[in-house]
Amino acid sequence: MVERRVTRQLMVGKVPVGGGAPVSIQSMTTTKTSDVEGTLTQIYALAATGADIVRCTCNEEEAAEGLARIVPRSPVPIVADIHFQYRLALAALEAGVQALRLNPGNIRNPQHIKTVATEARERNVPIRIGVNAGSLDPDMAAKHGGITPEALVASAMHELSLFEEVGFDDVKISVKASNVALMIESYRLLSATTDHPLHLGVTEAGPPPQGLIKGTAGIGTLLAEGIGDTIRYSLTADPVEEAKAGRTLLEAMGLRERKGLDLIACPSCGRAEVDVIRVASEAQAALEARNIPLQVAVMGCVVNGPGEAREADLGIAAGRGKGHLFVRGKVVRVVPEAEMVGALVREAELIVAEGIEARLAAADENAEAIAAATREELLQIQGTDANHSEERVERIRDIAG
Ligand code: SF4
């Protein structure tokens, strides 16, 4: 496990950020903030998916008024996103938001920046300095030879120095870019420059799957180096997908406790006794609908399935028209193939209710023997070269020789 870089801690409402706190997940609403009910519906959906903090745009007076009505009813802290008009930052503070995000590229008047920081200090509200490569202050770019990591970090540090002039340092920082390599280098430099908590993100990453890949490449690389205290995927998609991606990444990296399903499935091969893609997607839909917080495996054959997925809490492997249900690698029940998904879901519910040990104790005592016999039978039929690799090698030798 990589050691996380030590940062100071701040509080976004009740959510601690930095200073050893769990890495938090953020997303942003796509509704008009003046649409109070619509925005709250989205905030609730995001919170249910795992978002710890939600950002809403505060781009007009009606949005600030909306925030005044949203904040008291929100299940998670709200960050107001401010662009260009510093007065809207003051209005958002009056609305009671738990944090602000300021973009140094588009509020450049030092007096305006200091006025906002003073008000935030008075109200004990943290600010994220959110530098964005796409809207970097042109003076910074000119001074640092273009849109470089040095220019992005200098922009953040300049904003921080203005805050410090009025005695405000309740700050987290982001230096986002849509170019993943630039984003990674910028955060590495930022992390070496300051101990303020860092908010990670690849901005304008686009729709999934490309957006997910770019976000994961950037955020995951930095987290693996111990850098980052809070994260946001920026996807051109329903924001619930952003929260889901954030949650999945943190759970996969062991940075957050698993709250949802982790479905693993083999890629399938010549040994597969079932349509793995179909069974996996049916199982995923049924288990997600029940919010099962387990690691569940769908494996194409009983020859290798239970062994390869022995770390999973629960799994199913196919063999000769049957589903072999296994718990932590031990086959506990054999069911007809048509009942595979149903049996998997039932067992998952029983594990959640009774625990792993109880379900291992309740195993059908013949199941392991049936699985061993089926494994043997399949090996007899398929041989050890089920993917016909060795046959192909022979043929290649004939052709090439
Ligand atoms: S050997 Fe079995 S479990 Fe492994 S990929 Fe092939 S079908 Fe899946």
C-alpha cells in the first residue's frame, strides 16, 4: 500500500478533506441551480451513488437564490462553482454553501479575490482554487512558456498568496487539464510545492468509455503515488456515472470500504461452458438492484473458475449444463444452468444476512465432489488445450516450416 502524502485538513461541511481523511468523491449537478427540486433530485441520486460532496453552478442571481433553498435540504455538503462574477461568490456564501470553487483564470481582480477570501474567512468556509488549463490566466501562460505544469501551479500559488494577504488559508487546490500527461505532471509539481489538500480531476474528459479511461489514467496514477485527497470524474454523461466511477476507483484501489457490488468475470475462452457476457450482465443487474456489497465472480468454467476467483466472496462457474456456486473458492451448491443467476442472487442475499462462515457451514456436502467430477469430465473432453493453442502452433510450424 502506497503511503499517502501528508496534507493539512479542512472541512467541507461535515466531510474532512486531507490530513489522512478517506479520499472523498465529488460530482457536479447538471441542472439549473434555480430549479431547486430538479437539482435536489440529482443531489440525492448522487449521494445515493456514493458522492460525498456535490458542486452546483452559481452563475446567476437565481442560482444563488436556489442555493439558499437547496443547501438546508441537501444530504451532502454543497460547493458553489463561481465563474467571473465575484459578487456571486458573496451571494453563495450568504446562501450557506459549505465551500466555494474559484477559477483564478476568470476572476483576476486582486481586490475582488481578497474580498471573497475575507468573507469566506469570516464564515469559516473553505475555497477550492480551481485552476483549469483551458482557462488559464494568459499572463501566467506567457510568463511560463505556455500552458505548462509550472504555469498551472504558479496560477494556483498566486491566488493562494492573495488569500494569505487577508489571513485566509482554508484552501484546497486543483490544477486540472484535459490532457492526461499535463494533468499528472501538474499535480506532481503542485504536490511538491504545497501541503494544501488536492482535488484531482481530468477536466472535459468526454463521454464514457474514453472519459472514464482518461479520468482513471490521471486520477488513478496520482492516487497510486499517494497524491490526492478528493476526486471528481468529469464525464459527458449523467453525473451519477461520475460518482459511480469515483466510488469504483477508490474501492478498487483499497482507498474506500466497499459499499457496492464488485462484479468480476472471466474474459471467457475456449473452455467456457456458458455465455459469460450474458450471465455476467444478468447477474450484475440483479445484484446491483439489490445493492449487494460483495465481490461476486462469474466464471465460464468449473475447471478454472472457482480456483481463479477464490478471493471473491461468492461466485458461479459453469460446467456441463450446471452452475457451480462457490463461496471463497469452495463449491457449496450445484444448480441447473437455467437457475445460475437466481441461485447466485439468493446466495448473495444469504451471505449478507448470515455471513460467509455461516454459508460455508451450510454447504451441500456433495457439491465439491460433483464439481471435481465435472472438472475431470471437462478435462477429458476438452483436454488441457481447450483453446487449441498447441494445435495452432503445430499448424503454424507446418506452414512456416
Ligand atoms: S478457463 Fe474457464 S474461467 Fe478461465 S477464462 Fe476460460 S472459461 Fe473463464
